[in-house]
Amino acid sequence: MLAADEPVRVVWSSLWPRRPDDVVRLELRPDGGGTALRWTLTTDAEPPDDGATGHLRYRLNQLLWADLRLSYGQ
């Protein structure tokens, strides 16, 4: 974790050794009776091509949402 502004923002360092300049920002906001989460992946390095972008997006979605999906039996 690089930074946090509880309870609205968390900033993670890169999750990938090959992409050390990537940063994941998680923004949280109240949403009715729950919390809405928005994540953004940025980099100061060369932007990934479309295939790599898809892979990075897939991995982040798995890390953030897989357990939630499994809890609903999907």
C-alpha cells in the first residue's frame, strides 16, 4: 500500500513484477446501504497493449471480486 485516505481511497503499488510503475487506485463511496468501489490502474511507464490491458483487468477483477462471486454460487 502506497497511501490511504480512510475511508475513501487506497493506493496500491504494482501487483506485477514486470510492471513496477503501475499503480492501482481504489475509491470507495457510500451507495445506499452499501459501498461502491471503483478501481483505476495507471502507469508512468509504457502503456500496455490491448492484450496486456485485458490480462491486467482480468487479474484485478479476480483479486477484488472472485470471492464475492463465489459467495453467490457463481
